[in-house]
Amino acid sequence: MFLQKLAQGGLLTIDYYKNGALKTLKGSVYCLNLKEQLLSLKDEKEVLHSIRLSGIKQIH
């Protein structure tokens, strides 16, 4: 399951769907909100991105 990869820390590459388009984001886990089903990633430029867990296709 992908939650195991999230718990390991380090840099991740995530393929996810947003507004019907497949996107890729590389960053580290900043926050995991299971109540709202959101994952917050901080990319290399220190910008926060929120991804819905249901939209995640693959984690590398």
C-alpha cells in the first residue's frame, strides 16, 4: 500500500490525477491528513502542494 512509502520519508515522485489530468510531482511529505484525505508535499522549491489520496495513481 502506498501509505507505507509515505511513512518512509525522503523524496517521492507521485503520479496523480487533478481535474482529469495526470500530473507528476516530486517532493517530500509535509503532512498527511487522513480525516480530509489530503497529502501535502513540499517540492524542491519549498512550495506546498496538496493532493487528494483518491487521486494518487502511483508513488515511486
